Amino acid sequence: MYTLLFYSSSRKGLFLFGLWAALQLMLFPAHGQTTGPDSAKTDSVVQMDSLQQARLIQELMANRTADLLREAQLQAQLMALEEEKQARAQQMLREMDSLRGVTEGAAVAPFEDTLFFLYAPVGAFTAQDRAEHVRDQLNEIVETETGFVPDSLRIIISEGNYDLVYLDQMILSITPFDAAWAENTQKALAQGYLEQIQLSVVDYEDAYGTLQILKRVGIVALLLILIGLGYKYLNKLFQWGDDRILNWSRRRMKGLKLRNYEFLSVEQQEQVVHWVLIVVKWIIIAVLLYLVLPVLFSIFPATKGLAQTLFSYVLDPLKSFAWGFINYIPSLITIVVILVITYYFDRFLRFLAQEVEQNKLHIPGFYSDWSMPTYNLLKIITYTFAFVMIFPNLPGSDSNIFRGVSVFFGLLISLGSSGAISNIIAGLVITYMRAFKVGDFVKIGETEGVVIEKSMLVTRLRTIKNEDVTIPNVSILNGATINYSSQTDEKGLILNTEITLGYEHRWEQVHELLIGAAKKTENVKAEPAPYVLQTALDDQFVRYEINAFTDIAEIADRTYSSLHANIQSAFREAKIDLLAPQYEVEHPWPDTPGRKKPTE
């Protein structure tokens, strides 16, 4: 029988149990069954019992089958609820993960000391409303006459929430959403909040007790006395040090001079040393007071925040500077690398320019006098490109103020430097035109002189009268330029002057006299030889032009003067007047007797 009951734990077991019982009734008689006249009644009873037993077994099987079906339905419902619960939890976690970076928690700070933060709303109450409610409830508790009893603060579970209750006063309700925000269980989170509140309230009551206040007053009085004594003896120490340093300085001070100019006399040096000592003294006193005042304020809880504020005025900028410098190190390394590369690239360009300038390196179609201007142009381009690369790495380059100032200066430069830019472009064009170089004797407009300076903006000439004339490059580009020195190293500059003589003089003699006078002139080259041109045959006279070569153009005025003097001497010796024949003048020639008066 017990074996049959074991098999009845399932529908298959019940079916086997029924089948087995029917076979027992058909194959084996009941225990103690006999044959004979009285056995019919007994067989009838046994058969009725067997039928009833079979009926009961069938009912039992039907009930068991229904229970199993109901159990399966309930299990399916439980699994569906659990899956739905997990899906809601996952959805809630995803929502919270998306809100963590943008949601600011509401600080629960009942005694100017933040205990924890609340993020989740409850019903119509926002997180800030909940935080203010906790603060107000704790302030009411500490203001009661009975004081705070830590054991009266307990946790009560109500409708799936963990409530913090003090006596019969609701402090805070921790919801599953709060636990999810904290990534903790409701029970652990509630227990942590409870302990934090208990500790904070106890510390607050201890801090504002009468005995504690008296002790703090005593500490403040002691510190004030020490401050007064320290200030007194610090002044004496500085006075002693001031006297010693001034005495030492007076023995060694000789005044500060640079060549013949005296920057500071001995008395002025003494005043500077005394002033520096006074400044150092007050800086030290100010620093000490700044360090002492926060200590005084931190003694009383009510002014503790002020102490932290005073410290923060110094520590926060220092921390900000330190962290800013640490965070700026990668950008600083980038700037250093860019500057190093730019510096060595500039040196490479300078080396190439010097090689070309000294004719050690020849580039077809590139003149040596172009080397340094080209180097300067490439240098500007290189450093401009480097600055463009460095600019995004400068501190504050992405701020609106920095951008505004940059735009302002850019606009100011663009509007105010239009003329300068024109001169710079003209200077570049003049450089590559090779119209002249420094040291050439040129004529620009109406100005003649030696080029003493060429820049990107202007060109400076020094005239024969030692006058320095500055000419904008735009004016040079827009006008004509005569270079007297361009051929002096090869053929030479041709100096020419013109005379007029009548037809009565033989032209061969005139040519000989002019060429002779030119050869006697200083700074006139023998080769190519001077020559004469008859430039015109007028009605009364002939025009003769003497041409002579010189390789020193910058003193052409002196050479002209010497040539004119030699021409006068030559014609005077030849008894020929350098006059136009419209009029004839009789001169007393003391050394030429018998000279006839010419007819008009």
C-alpha cells in the first residue's frame, strides 16, 4: 500500500495504481476467501468494495490532475510576474544610468553638514522637497526640550518602503527607486541613513553644549593672547633684523651704475632695502593672520563654514592652478615639440640662405641677393603656421573672451595696416625685380643717393649732401628708378657732358682736347677709352658730348666736377673759348702778342 502511495505522486503513478488494483481484484481472491454455499455473499461484498475503491481512485486521479494543471498555471503566472519585475528593474536601471550624468542630487544637510543626497521623487514631492522635509524634521527634534534619543529612531517596513521614524514622526521613506539610485538594497540603504542621522544629531548636540561653549571661549582667549604676544615680538624681531641688514648693507653699498649712468645712489639703495624689509614684514604678518583667523573661526561650529571659506580663497586657486597645470601638461608638451621643430627648421632655412648668399650653393634661376629676403619670407610663413598650430593649445583659447579679443585685434590690424601691407607687398616685388641693392647709387623720382637700407616697408637713400631720405616702397614701385651702379663692376657708368663750339674750330682738335681732359680726370677708366659724340649741328655751333667710363658711381658728382675743370684747362691752353658764337668778346691775352680781334 505504501508503495502504491509513492507512485501516486504523479498522474502516471495514479494510472499505474488503478491498473494494479483492478488486476488484483481479478486475479487474486481476498485474504481468507472460501468456496462453497456461503462464498457467494462474500464475493458480492468484495466486488462492491472493489468497485467503490475503483471509483474513489478515479476521483482521486481526476482531482490530482486538476491540481497539477492549477499548479502549472500558477507557476507560469509566477514566472511571468518575475520576468515582468526583472524587465521593470532593468528599464529603471537604464533610465537611471541615463539620468546620472545630468541629475543633481538634493543634499540633506540639516546642520550645515551634508549627510547624503536624494535623487528620486516620491509622488508629488521632488527630491529637493524630500531633502528639505528631512532637514526640517531633524531641526525640530534637536530643538525639543527632551533632546534626541538615538534608540527612538527606527526603521519600519510599510507598503514596500523602508520608513525612518522617530517616535511617531516620519523622517524619510526609502523607496526601491532610492535603492536603485544608490545601487544598494533598501534595507542596507535605510540602515546607513539611520546611522548617519544618529551620528550627526549626537555630534550637533555635543558641539552646542554649555561645557563645550565655555571650553571654546577659553581656547579663543588663549589664542588671542598668543597672537598679541606674537605680533609684539615679531615687530621687535623685524626691527632688530632691519637694523642689522641696513648696517651690513651700508658697508657694502656702492651704488648701482651701468657704465657712466648711475641707476641708484647709496642713499636710494638704502631706501629700497628698507622698503623691501617693510613689505616682507607685512606680507609675513598678513599670511600669519590669514592662517590664524580660520583657526579661530573653526573653533565655533557656527563659524566653521567661514573658516573653510577663508581657506578656500587660497586653497581653491592653488588647487585650480595645480590641476590646471597638470591637465595642461599634454598641451604644453605639444607646444614645446612644435617650437623645437620650428626652431630647427628655421635654422635649416637660414643655413641654406647663407650658403646661397655666399655662392656656395647654386640654384638655377635663383640669384644670391634673393636668399635673405626669401629666408625672411619663409621664416614669417613658418612661424605663422607654428602659431596657428599652437593657438588651440593655449590656455583659454576656447573662451569667448579670448576669441573676442583676437577678433578685435585682427580687425584693428586689418583696418589700420592697409598701407603697411601695400608697402610690404611692394617691397617683395622690388626685391625680386632686383632693381637695386644696398650700396647702389640710384635715382628714385627726383632723389639721387646711395641705398643704405632696404626693408619690407621703406627704402632709405643718402644723398651727396649726406641727407637721409626715406621713400615708401609703394612710391618706388609706382615710379621710375635709375640705378647708376648696376654696370660699374663690368663696363662702368658713362659720365657725359656737353659743350658747344663754332664751326671755325676743327672737330678733330675738339675731340682730342675733350678726350685728353677726360683721361686726366680722376676715377675715369682708361678702358673702355673715353669717346666724343657730335650730337647736333646747329646754325651757329656744333654740340660735342664727351663720354667717359667710371666704376665709382656714388662719387659721380666729384668726377663730373673734375672733368669740367680739366675741360676748361685744356681749352684754355688751346686758346679756344668755350662760348657760343652768337657774341664775340675780346679778351686781354697777355701771353699771346699779336692776337687779332675776330670779326662779328
